[in-house]
Amino acid sequence: MDELHDAADLTARYLSEVDERPVWRPVPAAAAEWLAGQELPEAGRPLSELLADVRDRVLPYPMGNGHRRFFGWVNSAPAPAGVLVDQLAAAMNPSCAGGDHAGVLLERAVVRWLAELAGYPHRPGGGLLTSGTSLATAICLAAARQRAARADGWDVREDGLAGRPPFVVYVSAEGHSCLRKAAELLGLGTRGVRTIQVDAEFRMSPAALRAAIEADLAAGARPFFVAGSAGTVNTGAVDPLAELADVAAAHRLWFHVDGAYGALAALAPGAAPEFAGLAQADSLALDPHKWLGVPVDCGCALFADPAHARDAFSLVPAYLRDEDAGDLGWFAEYGPEQTRPFRALRTWATLSHLGRTGVVELVTRTTALARTLAAMVDQAPDFELVAPVVTSIVAFRYRPASGDVDAVNRAIPGAVQRRGRAFLTGTTLGGTEALRACVLNPATTEADLRILLEEIRLSAANLP
Ligand SMILES: Cc1ncc(COP(=O)(O)O)c(C=O)c1O
């Protein structure tokens, strides 16, 4: 198939030209109309034609996250090794639900590697790859709920939740929205989610957590799950994990750590003490498709004891029986996905290409760049930092000479994005508008950081 070679050429050209294009540009109306509105073709079209459409009508309108001046959300440029092998994963096209094939075995290895990198204890079968941390979180929460119900002498799968004391989970005010979504998905309701206050550095307060648990116990509720963050999405804050782990242990609650974005920040020089307590977690979620740049999608759920996830999800109908599955069974027994993609190949390639040294260098370089940006912000009279930089996210504000500061900061991200030279996003912190820049791309330079600040100034100056 010659088209496969053409596709490889196109991929190489696209990647080599990414930094020369606008970071992002709005999709023009006619292009959007074609992309979203086209009719299903009656007759099939040749591969070469499809490739031309991809070249002319798809590749020109990226989200922007391949560019070295993309600082939005937590979306990375793709790791070249991951891109290289993804076509081969598609060519093999296995389902990694289970069975005896390379996809499943490679997943065992990369899950172990990820645990090792994150400094999390690993036992065989102690995790699986997922679509992202949102799904990993739902899996960990379901495992925790199953363990808690069993401890109380019943089975959620058999009995449901009706007539039981309300199950309660604890997340910080800066915890990611996927925690609340997971609780809602599992039928706990938002009323089953306690939002714990944070300190001035946006870290969950252990004292407030303890007080909330005690109040719930006194009211007859059933606390069972505490979620700490190893790198919050707004500011990159790392909760006092060791203290949270102690509070959870004192009440025999499941301790979960959301390390989607930040778990690997522990690898930066001198950062490890900040992450003490992560290894005590009953579960850890992290996203290879964030800092590592594994092409989307790839998340990971890790468990201290995988038996609880298996207890929560294992359902093996007769047509899926596998007498040779071994003690660990199939991956599909540890989560809701049956057919599972070959995420392990792109993750294996990315990690193999970087090696532990390369991962440490990536984290070290990007966290250092974030500190450089923070120093620039600090020194500029028209900017201010709004949170300490502990990972690679810088949360800050522009201080206009006049006008409503909140309104200006709210308008800046869109204005910067539309100019096409840099891309950043915003958030609110403690009720005020803030800008946040997340540095993940090892190709970013100090000059790019200066351009970002310049673009913010120019955007603010030209706001209507
Ligand atoms: C801290 C944190 N937790 C969870 C998530 C959700 O992860 P995913 O988008 O992979 O489901 C994100 C995504 O940005 C995140 O930054």
C-alpha cells in the first residue's frame, strides 16, 4: 500500500512544520462546514483522495498542542516515538481485553514502569491503562466503594445502594472535576461529595478533612474515600499527601491520589519530599498522555491491592472464558472497558525512547522553564503571580493600568489564542480570574516565554 508511505511522509512533514505555523487559528466557516457537515459518501473513495483531504482540510486546523508556544490546559505535544508506532498498533489492531498476545504483555510492563517512575509500589496486576484519568478515577472509586461495602457486610454489585447510609467522598476545593463526575456516575450524588477547603497555597487542609469526616460519622454517613492531588490542574499544587494518608488511615478510608498531570513532577531535582505519602495511597491515577506526551489516549490506574478493582468489575460471560488466563485474569476484569485499544505500544515506545534519564530531563527542563516564567512575571510591574510554582504550571494575572482586572484577565486567553503566536488558558482562583500557563513541551525556550508575556500585553491593549 503506497498510501501508507505517503501517510508517513505527511506525518513527518506535519511534525517538522508545526512550530512554523500559527499555534492555533479558528476554523474558517467554509472549512468547518466541510468538516462537520459533509454527507456520507454513497460510493467509497480511494485512499489517495482521503489522504489529500487530510492534508488539505484536516491538518491545517489543529488544536495547537503540538506547538512549543502552546501553554493551554494540560495538553502536550506528541512524543515522536509514540507517533512512530501508532500506525503499527492500528495495523495489529488487537483488543487488549486479555488473552495471550503482545499487547497484553506489553501493558503489564508499561504499567509496572509507570508505577516505578511515580515511586508507587507495584505488585503484579496492580494496574491498567485507561482512556485517561477520568476513567481511571471512576475505576478507583468503584474499587474503593466495593471494599467499603464488603467491610460493612454487603455487596454493591448485588444489592445496589438503596437503604444504605450515604457513602461520602472527600475532595479538595481544587480537586479535578473528574472526581465529582466519578461520584455522580457511581450514583453517590453530588451530596455525597464533601469539598474540603484549601490553604493559601491551594493545598487541601488535613484539619478540615478530619473535621468533615468526624461530622459525617456523627451524622450517620459512611465516609470511604479521600482524594488528594499530586498536581492540581489550576496551579499544580501538591496536597500534603502524607498527612492526608494518615487521616484516611485513622478512619480506614481509601486514600486515592490524582496524579494525572503531576505525579511525575516528583522526579524533578529536590521535589521528592513534597510527594511523600503518595506511596501510601490505595490507588493512584496518572496520565501518560499528559507530561510524557504519549499520543492521546493513555491514562493509568494503579492499585496497592488489585483485588478490589477485580471485585468491582469482573464479569466473565461464557463466551469470554479463558482457561489459560492465569492468576491475574484479563485486564477487562479490572474496569468497565471490554474491547480495549493497544495503548501500551505508544506508551512503551515513548518510555523506551526517553528512558528514565530522558523522563527526568523532560520534567526537570519543563519545571525549570515554569520557574523562569514565574520569575519573569514576578519582575514585571504589570503582572503578578497568584500561586507558588511547585510543578510546571504558572498561575498569574495581568495588571492593566486601568479597567476591570477580572474582566481583562477573563478576556485575555481568547484574545491571545486568536492572535496565533501563543496559546494559554484561564481559570478562577479564590473567586478571581487568573491566567495559567502549563509548560510541558521540551522544545519551549525562554524566548517563547517572553513572547507569551508580550502577547498577553498586546492582547490586553487591543481588547474592545
Ligand atoms: C489534575 C487532573 N486530574 C484529572 C484530569 C482528567 O484527566 P483526563 O482528561 O485524562 O480524563 C486532568 C485533566 O486535565 C487533570 O489535570
